Amino acid sequence: MVKSIIELNEDLRNEKIDSESLFNQSVKLAKDSQKEYNPFVTILDKYEKNDSDSLVNGIPYVLKDNISTKGILTTASSNILSNYVPVYDATIYKKLKEAGAVLVGKTVLDELAMGGTGMTGHTGIVKNPWDKSRQIGGSSAGSAAAVALGIVPFAIGSDTGDSVRKPAAYGGVVGFKPTYGRISRYGLFPFASSLDHLGIFARNVRDVAIVTDIVKGHDEHDMTSLPDDDKIYTKMLDQSVKGRKLFYIKEALENDDNDSNLSEIIDNFKNVIKKCESIGIEVCEESISKELLLALYPAYMAISCAEATSNDANLNGIHFGVRGEGKTPDEIITDARTKGFSELIKRRFIIGSYILQRENQEKLFLNAYRVRRLVVDKMNELFKKYDGLIMPAAAGIAPKFEDKTDKLSDKYLILDNHLCIGNFGGYPSITIPCGFVNKMPIAINITGRIKEDDLVLNMANKLEDVMEYKNQVAGGDK
Amino acid sequence: MDKKTLKLLAKKLMFTMNEEEYDTLSEEFATILKQMDLIGKIDNIDKVEPLIYPFPLENTLMREDEVLDELPIDDILLNSGSSLYNQVKVPKVVE
Amino acid sequence: MRKVVIGLEVHCELKSNSKIFSSAKNGFSDIPNSNVSVVDMGMPGILPVVNKEAVRNSIKMALAMNCMVPDYLTFERKNYFYPDLPKGYQITQFKHPIGTNGYVMIDVNGEDKKILIHDTHLEEDTASMDHYNDYSLLDYNRCGVPLLETVTEPCINSADEAVAFLEGLRSIFLYTDTSYARSDKGQIRCDVNVSLMEENATELGTRVEIKNINSFSGVKEAIISEVARQNEVLDNGGEIVQETRRYDESTNKTYTMRSKEDAIDYRYFTDPNLPPIKIDKEWVEEIKSEIPKLHNERFRIYTKEYNINTKDAYTIVKDKKVSDFYEECVNLLNEPVLISNWLTGDVMKYLNRESLTIEEAKLNPIMLTDMIKMVIQGKINGKQAKEVLEKMLDTGKDANTLVNELGMTQISDEGEIRQIILSVLAENKNLIDDYKAGKKVFDYIVGLVMKTTRGKANPIISAKVLKEELEKYL
């Protein structure tokens, strides 16, 4: 299943293959990959499809397991939801269903989408298809792996800090999160509501645009969803980008420790800038105060943990989820939550709850939201001059499993934490593969102005065209 | 942050952790609080209006007052661990 | 004597078709879990969507209580765990309530008193629970019903004032048509803060909160009992502990629920799923224009301008429907006192006897005023009018039809009456003799006239004509 959506659509139209066979192929690939890479919580075995004349009609895909699917187990990769069967459909799932796309499975995530390693799901760790000793990254780990492995041409994930764009980078695929509210969040199990976005994985920008065209739009179930923009992004992909201007942040590219991976990434980035210039995009250096850049991660942690501790307070095992034992309601709730959450989640909840306490709100919680304002104001100011920000998506290649845990630590690289700017301001942001370091894929990220999803896709598409990393699949043809 | 405070925080969130987990948490707290302290030192940070939503969402419309979505009783009880007479059952709530 | 200081927090369910954040029905159903959506149950991934009608009603109430309405509608989350709270947080208003700094005028034993409103805010109700021997059952029907919480300043000084305020507040809900405000259905519930102030003190005493009282009489009893308890503690040299207590109706006492140390930090924060919504000034004006004259204004007009006694005026304003009925009558016939007498007298007596509301009654203002007009014009007498009214209420027929059907039309024509009197006198010549002899037969003759006309002869005209005729013989 290494073909693109367009190619598969053509095959289906020409009856070279039928959609049920395509589904069966996907299911087989999914099952075959499961033991080695563990991308799935659930692999579906029943072929079900609506008729439509959309481009994804008959095309198999997967959803991250924090997207509500009526009648299909949805666990958020957490023990507390390991038996939860939703009674309603998420808007994004409904739209894909109506467009005739065929759901193959639900993919593993970091528990409750909190984390960036792909190692904390209740069904085990997800491995990087390019190197099994490495992380794929998270939290949309299984969705990234499924696309990188060529199991499906596209997958849906969610992105609160970088949860689509980081694993896309580590997996050598394209990952896009449109403007906040462009895709309805109705049915997405929340992590941090003011930062949560749905996003799309595919192996090329055009496929990402095709899917975005289908799933975007205003939703009366989501008050934060944007009004329809009445644009077809796919049609704008090939417009000229001549005269467009991008900037990168000087401070994020400092390499004081002379990290060798980072050096290679910076070299590669210089090369990407040349590619940009070759298609008429000017790239300039800009400066943002280091103080602010260093505040990104703690502000992100404070906001996301605080919102999460409240968002996940519905997980009490009473009306849904795994019921706890005990003689009083307090006992059963405490038992359910104690057994249902892993350590990392509990630590995040406690931090979030502490930050929200009356006496800490001003200094911790509101200060985090203030940093958010300063960052977004700065970005909006730069966006007056530039069409977008271009940066390496990460400071290195996918880490080894033993390299990094999700503990908070003092050591911290701006280049590994800048993607949350896209969530702070709700900007459209895309990661596309741009090379290899130590045989592992690396990627570039472009972040644009709010509501200009079409321009971000357009620039990414043009840049992708002049690089050789389109439609790549881990481990060669499948 | 001392363990007693952390345990109280956990209790308020209705779960418990084991001793080593509290140690890790304590380290994390030290880190995040140190980082948050740095944020507090940003010039005039207290004068900045907090940004809660990514950008202003204009023309948000309220819902018209119509009855549309109601769940069948089977769906309401489907995921509850225990039910009786079409209601979700819990151990006796003592106020 | 220590001064009693009371503040009230009153929760009242608002009227609307659907719930505040979901499109499940807002209705009181006896069938458990029959009006529930995924949003009400706080299922993973749900999002709240604000119901315009609930907001409209909350603004209407805020304005009726003379509150300031903010420029933007915003909501916070109040975080706590309880089995009746499926999301683990309640969506409420903390920073910018829908109404602030208002007041409500109440009448305490004939004296006006201004009760200051700190704020009134919009929020969602929780699930209801039924408790059995060793388990409780959760019904999510009530989850998400729009609730308006009104918080007074600590400016109430007795149990009677508290009840007067609650009655007044309920009346505003009913007059603005924003709630059924029925405490028997748990639609209006109350938390009471009570403290005592030493005579010369300048600061408020330690405050005790009594939670969740479901009836106005309960509020009264709880306050009386709590004031007595606090007085006793202070009299014995003790100190009042800041705490939350509950009131037990069966023992008529309050009991400790939790101390100040156990007070919950609700960790309020702005709900990121609900962006601020601009509250249009024109919309507020439009809502304002829909607020009818409230009961205390009507009471003032009835007693001061119409000269109706306070008891009757109170009876009329107690129910807006009755008051509306009354005002329509007064518009049709400018006889406010007469109308009040009929309405608070025979009409209310009938309604009470038959357990009907004024709306259910087969009587409309035109029917009532037509009848009263007939009395004024002397077409029927008072006794007949009572009979007509009863029949009107029974059948819904108008006064004219009934008067004809019952053959009650009075003979008021002087000439006709004279003819009748002359023939009565002609048949009873002995009576004329008796009259001449000074015997008191006048009323007897009037009776004969009435008997002959089967009561239809106008008694006043009859008496006048009879006097004239008899005088001819003197």
C-alpha cells in the first residue's frame, strides 16, 4: 500500500482493484506489522463503506485511538478506558465515513495523548519503522508508524504540542495540523482543549491536502470551530511561491555543545534553504529573545497539564471506563483512577492541579498563558513581514528507547520544543521529510499565519517537489 | 515539595501513587517550579493579558433552543460498570 | 440581642426546550435517563454548545434584578469530584457573571426593603441521585439543565426577611416567565449563610453556611435553628467555627458537614471550549423590553392608585396570570375596585374549590367585565350576578347568554313597572287600605311585585314607583 491516494483512487476507478481487496491488504499489513512495531490497539476485520465520489472513496485509513468511533473500542491507550466503547461518532470520523474512506484500525498513542515517546500506551510501546531500537515519537505514535510502514496511505492523529508533527518527522512522513478550529474537535478525547488540534499523516503533501479538504469545516458541535473558508486546498497546491518569504529563528539553531547529530541537521537545513531559494522563496534569519524561547516548554507544560487535569476528571470509572472496587463512591473512584492511570499521567495531573490551585493561579497558570501571549504577539508581528516560519522539525533523529523518558528535566533544547508555537497560536503547521541522518529520516517544519492553511500546504508542496523524499516508506517497498 | 503535600494533592485528584513515584514527582516539581520562576522574571510579565484561546474567535453563534440529540437508554448504560432500573448504580452516597 | 446577618445563594432551574450545553430535552421526567445526551454524560470528546434561550432567560432575570450585564458571555469550570457530576467539573460563571450589583425590593410586614444582589450567574445542574439502603442510583436527566444562581449580599436580617426575599425572587422568575420555580420539584434550592453580630460590632461575625435547603419553610426553620445554636454557643462563651452545615428537616437542626480546613479549592479556570460571546447591546435592550411590570410595581399601583386593600392586592399579584387577567379587566372596564372584589372573591373561591388556575378557568376578562357592567347598569342584581358568574365558570357561556337563558333580564322600564304595580294594587285593594291606616305593608307589596315578575323587576325602580302610586291615596 505504498501508492498515494490519487494513485489508489485511479486504480479503484479503473477497477484495477476493488476497495474491499484494498481493505483486506491493509488489514493483512496491519496484522503483519503488529508484532514487530505494535502500531494498533484495534485492527478491524469487517469491511464497511459508504458510497461517495470523493478522492478517498474506498481508501483505507486509520484513526488514533483517542477519536470517538461508535461501536468500536476507543481506549486513548489508557487502562482506565481499556473497555470503553463510544456511543457516538467524532465529527472527523463521520466526515471520512461519509466520504467513503474505509477504517482499518485504531492506533496506539501515548496514554491520553500526554507524552511524546510512543512508549506509554497501555498496550505497549510503538517502534520506529526505520529502526526498531528507536522511538517513533508521540503521541500519535501508531498513526505515524502505520503510514511510514505503508499500511495505509493516510492516518489521523492529534497534536497538542507536536504530537502529529514530531512523530511524522521521526517516521519520515508528512504531518500536518491545520489552523485551530479548522477541523472540529468534537469526538477527540481532549488533552488540553485550547491547544488540541486534529492532524493528518500521509506520505506526500497532496494526500494531506486531499484529506484536509474532506475533514475541515465548521461544526455546530464545536463552538471553537472556524466558519467554512470555502477553499479547496488541493487546487492551490501548485500555485507559484515566487516572492514568498520565510524566516527561521536564529537562537534555535545554536549548537553550543557541538552535538554531531545537530550539526548534520543544521547543515541539512542550510541545504533546504537553498532549495527554497531555488523555487523563489526567500528565507531570512530573525531573532526572538532566548528568555521567551526558553519559556516555551514550561509554559506548554503548565497550560497542558492544567487543562488536562480538568479534562480527564470525567475518568472516574462510574458511567464509563473500568469500574473500581470499594464500598463507597470515593473508594471506587480512587481505585479506578489509581489502577487506571500510569505514573506519568498521575504526575502530570498533580502538576496541573497544583498550578490551578487558587494560590498558584496568578504565578503559575496565568503566567503560562501570558507567555503564550508574548510568543503569539511576537509571531504575529513577524508574520506581518513573512509568510511563515521554517525550522528543522527536531533537534535530532528519533531517540533510542533508552535515550529519553518523559520526565521533566533541566536539559532542554529550543530546537526540540519549538513546534508548540503552532499550538500556542493555532497556526497551520506542517512537517515534511527533508533527508536522512544516520539512516534515520529528518524533517523540516513550516508554520504559517492562522487561516492560511492553503498557503502552508502550497509552500510545502512546492518544496517537497524539489526534494527527493516524497512517498517514502520505511524499509523499502511493501 | 514535601511528600505530605504531594500526597494531599494526589488525594484531591482521587488516586494514590507509590513512594518512589512521589520521589520522581518531587524532582519534576523542582524543575518545573524553577522554570516557572524564570518566567516570572520576564520584564512586566504581570502586565501581559493572559492568552487563553489561540486567537480571537469572532462571530461565535449560540445554539438555537431545539431538542435534537438524546441517547437511547441502552447507550447510556452501555459503559457503566453497574446499573439498576435504567440507572447507573454506585455504592451508597452519604452526604 | 445580637444582630442576625444572612446571605442567600439561590439556585433556580431555567425554562428552555433543551439543556444549556446540549440539545437533550430540558424537562422534568419521571422516567430515569430519558432526556440525556452524550454531552450531559461527559463522555470523552464531547464539547458544550451554549443554548441561546438559556442565556436570554438569564439576562432577563439579571435585568429584572437591576443587575449589570457584561459585554461578553464567558464561562469557567468549577472542578470537583462527586458521583453526580459526570465531567468532574461544572461549567459555571465565576469571573464575569451574567448579572452583577443588582437589587430586589421586598416587602417585609408592609415596609420596603432593598436586598442587594452580589451577582447572578448561569451554570449547569448536576445528575440527581436516589439513595437506597446500600446503594445509590444516578439519573442524568437533570444533568445540564440550565441553572441560575443568585447570590445576595449579607444584608438580610431575619428568617422572615429571607423568606420574603425568596418569595419575591420566585415571583420575578414567574413574572419574567423564565422558570417554573417549583420547590416541590427541586427547581429552586437554597444555600444560607448565617452569622451573628454583637450589638456594637462593626465587622461581621464568623459565617456558617447551610447547604442545599429545598423549601422556603425549610430555609426559615434552618435559620431560626441555626441562629439559636449560634446564640447558645456565644452565650456559653464559645466561638463560632467557620464551616459548612446541613439542615435536617426531621430534627429541625443543623449538623456539621465539613470544616473550613476541608473546604474544596474548586480551581476555577476559563473553559477553553467556550469562546467569549459578544452580548449585543440591542439584544439586551430587546430582552429588557420583554420584561413585564413586576409584582411589586403592580402591588404599588393597585394599592396606591386603584385603592385596593393590601390583602386583595396581594392576592392578585401573587400569580402573574391572575394579575394579567385583572389588568385586562381594568382595561376593559375602569372599575378596579369592583373588579378586584369579584376576582378575589367569587372567582378565586370557585378556582380554589375546583383546583383550577385562572388559565384553566372557562372565564375570560371580557366575560367577567360584561357581567359586572350588567350589575352596574342594574340589569341584574348582585344575587343574580353570583349565579351568572358560577354558571359562566361552569359552562364558559357569556353573561348575556346566561342572563337570557336564566330569564334574568331585569325590568327597568318605569312605565312597564308602573303597569305591573297598578295591577298588583288593583288585585289587592285591602293593602291600600292597610297602607292608609299606617300599617307597614310597603315591603310586602314590593315582594308581591317581585313575585309577579319572578324577581325581574328592578327593586329600586319598583320601590320608587310604588311609593309614588301609594302617595296618591294619601
